[in-house]
Amino acid sequence: MSRQASYIGRELESVLQFLSKARKVYRKRQPVEVVDLVKALGMYVAEDILAVRDNPPSDKPVLDGYAVRYIDIIGAAPQTPVRLRYCKNARRIEPGCAVEVELRDVLPEGADTVVPFEYTRREGDQVFVFESVKPGYGVAKRGEDIRAGEVLVRKGTRLSPYHIGLLASQGYGKIRVYKPIRVALYCSGDELIEPGEQYFEGRVYNSTCPLIASYLSSLGFNMNYYGLLPDDKKVIEEAVQNKLKDHDVVIVCGGTGPSKSDVTPKALEKTVDEIGGVWSYGFSLRPGHAAAIGVTESKIVAGLSGFPIAAWVQVYVLLLPLLLNAYDATWPPHPVIDGVLKRRIVSRVGLLDVYRVKVEFSNGRVLVEPSVVRGSGRVSSLARNNGVVIVDEEVEELEEGDKVNVHLIHYII
């Protein structure tokens, strides 16, 4: 039976309830721009892109050798070679004919096989074939790779180097993509210092904002980090309101906890009240229940945890399902694979639990090892693991040997 979790005297909001509510309000679609193909890496395609021609455009040899009819070389062997006529530059293969071809050539009409040079010997106007090959050997058929009119890249796809190469092969020089969402990012906390600054006792290096900024940048967002803010409600209000003028999303990491100095939710709530929208504070999410998010039709303001793991989980589970929709892209942004638990997972009914896990292959099986490190400030647990398992709010435990879905955030090593 579901139990409602609470935080600082208020009931936590279900992640699914929040997303359902927020999607009804947040209707943003990014504007479209035309960019050079070579500059489109990491951007999201704004329309289905179709193949304009077959590839190969005609039947072609895939190796250097002699184009022949397969029926003419059946039974060729070192002791019983097949003798063919050498037909120089012939565009059509006649029975018993062999035409010399290279990779760049078009296959002569009537030919269906290419015999490598090393299986042959030419003597004057005769070609001896000493090895038989399979029918169609050495030949790429027209449209074997790509058919004109087929979808090469679907709308909402984030372009990889491999998509770029594919589109270049079809002659695309410019494509239509969604303009990157502009995100402003601050960290709040009087105890924070930036990486590279002199450390002294009582201070904490800001690892949360570098993590969030680099993660969202890796997913194609236009990230802009504006530094540290003090634990001051008025300063945070002014900073957020200022950045909302020319950014689509404003995030403040830190100051979302229950102490008196944690003023980020109050600062953001006032801003959301002024611009209109829905407001949520406290989610049935572990780690990451202490988040405050306001959503309007085209803007999002978010107060996330100052702890790096909790902030990453909040971005992944609460923000990305909304933001990716503005690109017509789907969540999750990472591959999801099936695996088998190596160890029991204990969750809590009423909380969406995000477990860090390590995925490995063993004897043809995908094994999933839950991390023993559970703290939301343990940034090493994301770097040293390569996946997460999201345990539903209604599930209390998963046993060793149970099948689970793993969001693969790193490659399997």
C-alpha cells in the first residue's frame, strides 16, 4: 500500500503527478534555425530528413577484380580453372566474358559477381579463374545501403557525428534544427568556493554547478553559468528575474533545505507568482526530494539541491522530461537496457528511488551491481558507476536475480 512521504511538514508531490501537471502548462517549442551541417553536432533536428538518392546509386564493385556472370565461373578451382574472354571496357557482360573493374566503376550490365584479381591470371585476351566465389560476391546492389525517400534522421533526433556523416553522404550542406534552449545557472551558498580557488577550512568546493552545467551542455543545451549567489532572498530574486528576460530556464542550485538560511524556494516562489504558472516544492524522490520548480507556458525556474547527486537526479527526472519535449525529443536521453540484479535493492514505498549501479557483461548476461554509496553528496558515485535504476514509488524491494531496466549514463567497460 502506498504511503505519502512528507518533508518539512508538507506532503511530497509524486513525480508523475508533477510531470502531468507541468506538461499541461509548459507548451514550449523551440524556434527553428538553418545551420551548416558541420556546425549542427549535438543539435536537435526540426524535421524528418529524407534520403534524396539511392546509395549506392547503381550496382557497384566493392573490390578490384573482374566483373563476371556467376554462372560462368561455377566449379573454378586451382586444378580446373575456368577460362573467360578478356573484354576490355565493356559496358555489358556477354556470356563467357570478364571485365576489369575498380571500386570507382559502375558494374557492367549483366554482371552479378566480382572475382578478386588474386583469384585470377590474365594471359593476353584470356582470363583464368582459379577460385569460385559465392553469387553476388564483391557487388553492392543499387540502394543496398540507402533508398531514396527513406527517413535518414527523424525529427527530434540529437545529431551525432555518425548522423553528420550520413547526411553529408546525401549532399546536405545545411539543415533545419531547433535553437538550443538557453539555461542560466547559479549556485547559492555562503560556504562555497569555486574550483581553482584557495581552499580553507569550513569552505566547500562548488562541484554541483560544474556537474549540472557540463551534463546539460552534453545534451545540447546552451548553458550559461553566472557564478555564486549569497544566501540572500532578495539577491536571488533579482538575479533570477534578470536572467528570465533572455533565458528559457533559470536554475539555482543550493538553499532548498529546511534551515533558515535556505531561502531559494521562497525567492523562486515569489518570481513564479509574479509571472504566473504552477509551483511545486518537495517531491517524492530519493535522492532529491528538496527541489522547488515553477513552470509557465514558456519558462522554467528551478531551485535544485546543493548536493551534486541530488541535483543531477532532479535534472534527470524532473526537468529533462519537460525540456526535451521542447525539442520534440524523447526521454530518457540515454539508452535503457535490461539487466539482472546482483544484489537486493531496498526502497521505500511512496518514494521514486534512483539507485546508482554498475553494469557489466558476464557470460552473455548483463549484470547490475547496486552502489553501496547512497549519499546525495557522493559525487564519485556517478563517475564510478555507469547507470541508474529507477525504482517505482509502489515498489518496496527488488531481489537478487530480478530483471531491471538500467538507464545507461556511461558506456559499459
